[in-house]
Amino acid sequence: MYSWVLWFHLLSLISWFAVLFYMPRLFVYHAENIENKGFCEVVKVMEMKIYKYIGVPAMWGTILSGFYLAFEIGFKGNAWLHVKITLVVLLMAYFFSLGYYRKQFLEDKCDKSGKFFRAYNEVPTLILLIVVWLVVFKPF
């Protein structure tokens, strides 16, 4: 069972990160083309679909399968796992912030620039680097 859950966890994680990487890129296009109403209406649909139909299920699939895996290996004596879970909580906060910005764009109230979202797009990359390092090397 463990291997199947791990398989599912990795597929969910990849899908979730696709959203974490792509949503801010859509926000860049949205912010930089705010005057083009037709373009923005198309991007709003894309933002909604990727967030609700891919991001939300992928996030929950990652979290639920991750908890199963964590319980299987055990929390005690695995400090690296505690750090990883903390980073996952930060990723969840980041994901929900994407939902917040999506709603702002939906209501035509987002005042962030394309430059902001280019920089914001680097957050999940940095967290991913640390998480993979923790999983591979288990440093603590």
C-alpha cells in the first residue's frame, strides 16, 4: 500500500506544483494586459479553472497522501519531517494567497504589477528545493 500512496503523492505533488508555478505567470500576463478587457476575461477563466479544478484537488491529494506516508514512517526521531511539514504549511499559505489574488483580479481590484508576480513566482521554487533536499538527505 505504501508504494501506491507514494506514487499518488508524487503525482499530486507534481500537479500541485504545476499550479503553483503557472498561476503567478498568468497573473503576470493579467497585470501587464489589464487594459485589454477581452484578454483579461479569457485569463480569468484560465485562472479559475487551473486553481479550482487542478490546484485544489492536487493540494488535498498531496496533503492527505503525505500524512499517510508520514504516519507510516513515524514522526518521532524524524526532525527533517517536521521541517518538511512546516514548509508544506507555507506552500498551502502561498496557494491560498494565489486564490486571494485570483479573486482580486476577478473583481478588477488587483494593483500588483507583473514585476511583483515574477518575483512572487520564485517562492514555491525555493521551498521545493529545500523540501527535496530534506527528503533526499534527511539531514537531522
